[in-house]
Amino acid sequence: MNPISETMTGVVLPGNSTVLLREYPIPRPGPGQVLVRMKASSICGSDIRAIYREHLGTGAEAYQGVIAGHEPCGRIAEVGAGCRVLEPGNRVVIYHISGCGLCDDCRYGYMIGCHDRVRAAYGWQRDGGHAAYMLAEEANCIRLPDSLSYIDGALCACGFGTAYEALVRMGVGGRDRLLVTGMGPVGLAAAMLGRQLGVSRVLGVDLSGSRLALATDLGLIDEGFEAGDDALERVLAVTGGRGCEASIDCSGAASARSLALRGTREWGRCAFVGEGGTVDFDVSRHLIHKQITIFGSWVTSLGRMAELVERLDRWGLHPDRTCTHRLPLDRAGEAYQLAADGRSGKVCIILDDDGS
Ligand SMILES: [Zn+2]
Ligand SMILES: [Zn+2]
């Protein structure tokens, strides 16, 4: 197959909950770039919140009408001049932001926090993974171990990376019980990884009974509570009236953030990773006097993502268990509807499903 002479279909998100399929020439890798034959490209909550429904943000952070998809995983088809490590055939996960490489955040591998004008997130400001091929910087790629599926890899590129980062920053382990508010894909990731890190008990809260049922069926939570007026009482009732030693809000909803904080035990830690909105709470009563540490945590670093991929391989743990819907590219509209509906697990677009 000669990719040079072909075109490919890519998914564009014009807003207003619509999905467009467009034809593009297959790109060629420039210096330091690799051409990745996409295999799996999953849908993130931020794709729904800030692109699919309406384009949020302004300037450098806004969606630029490019091919969508910032959770890409595939196999290298071609390498550009000057690539030093990767070769055609290598399976890779792509960290979804290319940064300037020179600022403090880039040097630490947190390209998500790069403020330089050249910063570009795949699927936001430069073409992403919802197409047969994607151009990526070699430096943004992480080798995917053979034991992990392409969907496993795609799920690490944002959601599992985000959950892992927050859990590691909180230092969760066997001394902790973990409260997860929002059992969407990131909440499922937090529950799965929290358990693997040794958390002794995982409690999950969500508006959707089907999401709680999924988390329970997957064995990721010990108890699930529907969000509502009595959720805090129920969390306290199963934790001896004290709350969990660690909590993480993956929903971004004010009530869920408040619940995560109020359901945290004295001297405990609480992480906010769900995006958007605000929260209002009595600072003395719920934060200061309880001696709680709050973590704001945005995605993860390239190094931490590589660490996660290595650990998943060692643990034999598969994020793809949380993927409930796998659809081909020509059904991207349906895939986005499912993801926006808020009742499923992870939704993933599958490309080139030839088993390789
Ligand atoms: Zn994301
Ligand atoms: Zn930078």
C-alpha cells in the first residue's frame, strides 16, 4: 500500500452536537515527525463539553476545526527525517499535546501546561486521531507494550493518565478508602487504578444508575450511591461516620465536588479533576478545620503517562474493560451521541481493525 496517493476520512466537530466527515490528503511526516496508522481513538468528556456541544474557550485553547480526537493510539507507518528512536511498525500511544519543549512545564513533561504560542493539542489545534492516519511528533510518542491493546493505549492518552496523576499526587495506598464522585470514564479509571494501588475500599457516586451498575459489574467499586440529598449520609454511614481518607471528583459538577470534599475524612486528601463550573463550600468547616489538602490536577506528564503504561503491562491491568462501545469511523456521529448521553462507559472509535 502506498499511503502517498490516498486520501482519508477525518471527523470534524462543528459544534451544536453535530459530527462531520471530511476527506483529507494523507499527511507526510516532516522532520522529527511520525505518521501513525490509527487503531483506536477514544472520546473524552472534554470533547463533549468543550467541542461537540459548543466550542468553549478562546484563542490558543479553543478548538480550531481540525480533525478531532485527542486520545490516539496506533502503529507507526512512516518516520520523517531525523527521527532517532521510533521505527515503522512500533505501537505507540500519543501524549496529546505538543509543546515548545523549552518552558518549565514542557521540561517537566507537562506539555498540557505549556503557554507558548506553538503549543498545540492533537484534536484541538492540530489534527487528532479520528482518521486513518495522524501526524505526531516523535517526542510525544510512548511505546505501547505488546500486552496492551490499542484501546488500552488510547484510554491512557488522557483519561487513565488523568486519574493516575491525581491518585499518585495524593499518594493513595493501602491505608486509604477512596471516594469517587462521577463514575464516567475518568471515574472508572480512578476506581480501577485506586484498587490496583492498594486502596482498601472504593465508593462510587453518580447520577446514573447504569454507570454505577457498570462500575459494580466490573468489580471496580465496593458500593455505589446515586447522587442525591442522602449521598453524603450514605458515604458516612459506611465509613464509620468519618468519610474516606482520599476522594476524587471526576464529574465537574458543583454538588459532586462538594460531596467529595465533605465525604473526605479529617486530615484526608481530595482531588478535583472534573472540568468546568464552580463550587461553593464553607471553607472553615469543610476544609480548614478538617485539615484537608485539596489537589487540582490537570491531565498528566509524558513521563507519568509512560510510567502508567509500564505499570499496566506489569500489573496485567486493562483499561479497555471500561470501554463499552467500539464503533467504526463512519459511525462517529453515533459514537459522539452515546458519549454525550452520559450513561455509558468509554466510547472508542476503532480504525483499521485488522487485528495487527
Ligand atoms: Zn481528554
Ligand atoms: Zn512549553
